[in-house]
Amino acid sequence: MSVHEEIKEQQKKLKGQGFKAHWDYFWEYYKIHTVVAIAVIVFLAVLIHDVTNSKPYGFYAMLVNSSASAAQDTLESEFVEYGQIDTENYDCLIDTSSSYNLQIIDEATIATSQKIMAIIAAGELDVMVIDLDLFTNYANQQTFCDLREVLSAEQVAKYQDKFFYVDQAYIDYLNSDEYQNYIATGEFDETNKYAVMADNYNRDFTLPNTDPDEMENPIPVGIIMEDSPVLERVGAYNGLTPILGIVVNTGKPELATEFVEYLQP
């Protein structure tokens, strides 16, 4: 049986068993491959970048699960001018070709996940724009900045009606020993609302609560870009809700906030 056929056979067995079953299967069979692959990707990315282009990234954004791969050059050239990026010394990359389906753990999803992990670990990625479901997943992994710490007071006032929040109390639960015990055993405290939220998400991708009024400690980590004139013009997220987040370890917060203004003037 080929590797592709084996993966299809395993997916049939896992159908309907929820995210936790898929993740447990993936981690059991691919954890060593994943660690090795991430190391290789980081090494190759640095090597290829150094060999083929000595210029560092002046700005790097990813529009994940967009349908605007043909618009990449347009977006890059427009933002180079908007952000006044010195292209003699720096590159601008706005990746519109990456896709990632949380509900199908296949080769493409694994490759994109590893790519994102690698470029964040390398400190190169500045901004991600993603559809609602995948953004929620990354936001609860503490991938994005608290926007109040990177936006100006004027920008906070301008965009706060479009803020997307996560509950720090829920993130604290995900980082707890109690959650690790749940991952290992499947057992959880049904009186703990955060434990119930995590179990619901792991079983059938029921999104955690996104209403800040119902959160214990709401943190704004995203800006909803549903009516972005730029994204609408290039047809990036037809029928989806795109959300922008500034990556927590960006080295270029000023350009990241300019990218916000470019997409949502």
C-alpha cells in the first residue's frame, strides 16, 4: 500500500471522530517527521534565501486560504509604494498561495502548518490574514499581538469596532496541566466552562465564544477585514470572514500597522 493510500485509509477510519482523534493520529505517526521537517524547512529557507537573494525581508505577510493567488504581485507592488519599502535593500513578500484546512490533516495541511511554524520561529512573518475558523485556532495559540500594544491610540479608536477577541482565561486553561491531562486521557471537568469549550472544539470544531462581553479577560488580537476594499477588489475571501493579526514576534510593528491601514483605510 502506498503512503497516499495509507493516509486515505486512515482518514476513512477517523471520519466523524473529531479534531482530537485526528490530532492524536497525526502526533503519533508524524511527530518525529514534523520536528525534523521544521528544522529542515528553517535551514533550507535560510539557505535558499541567502543563496538566491541576499536582501532580508522588509515585510512579510501571509493571506492564508485566500483565493487571490494571482494578485500577489499587485499587492506587493502596491504595499511597497504605500509603506515606502526600500526594495534596493529589502524584499516585500505577501504570500497569497498558502492553504490550510483544519478538518483535513493531509500532506498540504501539514506542509503549510510547518511552513508557518518555521517562518514565525525565524522571526520573519509580520502579519497573517486568515479566515475565521483558522484565525481562531492560531489566536488561541497566542500567535498574535494584543493590538492595544502595537496600534496607536487613534488606530485603536478607529478599528475597535472591528476587533476580534480571545479570552485570556481560556488561553490560560489551554496552557494548564488540567488541559494536558485532558489531551492524554480525554477526561475533563464538565463544570469548567473552558474545559467544555476546549472539548467542543476538539470534537467538532465548535468555535470558542468570540463575544468580549461574555469573556473573563478579553484581548483584542485581530481586526475583521470583511469590508476591506483591497481584499474585495482582488477577490481574496469571497464568502469568508477574513481576520488580520499581527504576529507576536514581528520585528516590524510599524509596517505591520501600515499594512492594516493599507487594507482597511
